[in-house]
Amino acid sequence: MPRTVTLFTGQWADLPLAELLPLVKKMGYDGVELACWGDHFETDRALTEPGYVKKKWALLQKHGLTCHAISSHLVGQAVCDLIDERHQAILPADVWGDGKPEGVRQRAAEKMKATARAARKFFDARPGSMSYDTLPVVVNGFTGSSIWHALYAFPPTSQEFLEKGFQDFAKRWTPILDVFEKENVNFALEVHPTEIAFDIASAKRALEAVKNHPRFGFNYDPSHLGYQGVNYVKFIREFTCRIFHVHMKDAWWGHGDGSVGVFGGHTDFTDARRFWDFRSLGHGDIHFEEIIVALNDTGYRGPLSVEWEDGRMDRVHGATESCAFVRGLDFAPNQAAFDAAFAKK
């Protein structure tokens, strides 16, 4: 069977979940990837409030929807970042606290551990009629990075300096990943600029830093790779066993008026001068059929989760169109050699 098509709710967190879910169903999706912000999935309530997770599943069932993953990008970002005033806008008040950077990082780490426990509790409560026992429990997210500011090597940046950043990542994330291991939950980093891993080379180095921890893998998203010039199909084949979840998201590049480069020129998204921008699925430069072929070749059977972002398009129109695009593109792998009929007994 083709894969389940879900919608990542992160860009829809302005809508209460009870209001969003009927819209998700109307747009044609099988389910959702629940963001840990807005009221979509609240980690602390999931752990402490009796009946919270069962009510979430009941709400999903009411609209004929399922869920395969939750996502905690915002809190995860703060675990390794150099904290500044921008983080206050994305973090829960209990994580931000007094805003002192090291305290924020430590509270973010504890919240990520709690998220692993909450994910296990949530998926253990999944109704039997919605059971997907063959799929792992996944929390998607970001890690942050203490060395993103050193992306361009000036002042001259040594490998020793960069290695301190990867070791900082390992020191902060290994205890978190150990909790994920205890809870039998996978953490999937969305490889993305500003994270410890943002291309193939840095993803390999991040894996090495955490000694190939069994719970550390990737939420594959081609949009963040393509405009950088990274071979996004090669990424799938390089990390076959580490792709825990897949985002379907498009981008275009090679546009603009030549005054803004790949780093964005301190412009806003949709500025006509920009070299690249996110686009609704099928309207950008990502070759999705090559992605489906590679996912089939490497055995990925998890959901295809649409992360819809396009500042030039109405989101309901775009997300509806994107769901249909993914359904028209996805196909189950062949179960027999195509030329087997020619074989002579």
C-alpha cells in the first residue's frame, strides 16, 4: 500500500486542534504530525493530566485521522543554541525562565526528556483500531548548535573549534537520547540550517559525535538541502537506517534579481530579490519522484508528512493541493521482478 499522508501542524498552531482537524480531513489527509506548541500536543499535560492522551486520540478518531509522530522543534532548538532574545518568542515560559542562557539550555534538555516520556504515553494509548505496531514512535525536532555562527570560516575557524561544538552537542544530547532509548522512542533531527547537522557531511559528524546512538536519526526534509546545493537524494541512500520520518516540502532556487545570495541577504521570505524560497509542493525545484524511488529502494514505509510553507499562496488551497500531489506521486514498491514473466521454467 502507498504510505500514509499526514500534515505537520506546526504552521497551523494558530488554530485550536479541534478546529484544525476537520479541516485536515477535508483537505484529504490521513492524519497529522502533532506539533508540541499551540494546544496541539502539550507535553506536561500529557504526563500529568489524567485522560489527556486518550482525549487526543478520541478527537483524532472523531475526524477519521491518525498520528505517527509528534514534533518538538522549538524546545529542541534551545538545547545547544547560543541563547538570545529571539528564543523567548518560541519557548514555553517554564523553559525560558529568567532567560539566563545556560539555565534555558538545561531546562530545554529536561523538557526534551519529558517529551520522550510523553510520546511513549501518547502512542501507548493509541486505540487498537488505529494500531501501527510496525512503525516506531518518533519525536521530530531540532538540536540547536553552539557553532552555527561559525558557518563561514572567518575569523579563521579551526577544526578544533568546530569539534568543541560537536562535543557540546554530544554532551547535551546523549543524556536526552538515553531517555529516548529507555522509552523506546526515536529522535529524528530535521537536518536544517542552524542545527548541528545541516548537510550530509555535518549529519555524519553529528552521528559520530553521539557514537551512533541508536535513537538518533533524521527527519528527512529535502527543501533544506536542495537550495544549499546538497544532493538530497544521496542523503536518503547515505542514511538508509537513520531516516525515521519524512517531510514533504518544496523549495525553489536560482530566482531573484541577483542581489541576494543563498544566505538570504537579511531579507524576509517572499522578497522578490531572494535567490530561494519555500514553495508549495510541486511548485518548486525538488524532484519528488526521485525521492519516492529512493525511499522505496531503501525500505522506508513510514508516513509522508506535508510541511506546508509558501508565503505566496493561500494555505488551505496549497495544503489541499499538496495532499493530492503526494498521493499522485507515491507508489508502493514492486514485489516481483518486472521481467519475471519472461523466465522459462
